[in-house]
Amino acid sequence: MLRLAAILRVRIVRRCARVRAVMVANTVPKTTALEAQAATNGFLLDHLPHCFTAGHPTFDQAAQVWRVPVLLAYATIGSIGEVGEALISAMSEEIISVTSFEEMNARAHSLYEQHRVEIETSLP
């Protein structure tokens, strides 16, 4: 009888654990991809030069965040590459983290040097 009770407890615990895992995995974000992108663009406009813009977000379900690439872009030629990433809360539009400004500026400078001719010849 004692052994049967122990087996039943194990089965109940396993079922509960599965239900909890499913509930967490199916959480629906309150923030949309467009809102995450807009929050990132607002942050970039306030803190970096005009050539930085937010790319298309992807949802990270495990972390419950939107991963938004930060791109270096020029109006005349478009995006020339990714320089960083912003993490936006899926529940509140809060900016959780952003690649450091120094790192983004260094990557931007490197991309600019790689595409210098294309950038300068496209300017009016």
C-alpha cells in the first residue's frame, strides 16, 4: 500500500510540473512587435545619431522579451548592417538592455569604412 501511494504521488507531481511548464510557455506578450520596434527607435533617437534605427523584432518566448536589432542605415542606401541589439519587455514595453553605445559606435565606424564609397557616392 505504501509503495502504491508513493507511485501515485510521483505521477501527480509529474502532471503538475507539466501543466506549469505549459502555462509559462504559452504566455502571450502584451507588447507587439511594432511597439517594441517603436520603443527602440525612440530610445535610439534620444541617445544616438540619426543613422541608427531599429530592425524587425523577434520574440524570445523563453525570456519573454522582444529582441530588436539596431541597424546602421542611411536614407539614400538603406541599412548597411547590424551594430547592436535592444531587449524590450514583452509585458510592458520597458527597455531591459541595449548594446553599449561604445560598442555600437565602434561597429558603426567599421561598417562605415567598409561601405564608405557607396555611402559617399549616394549623397546628393
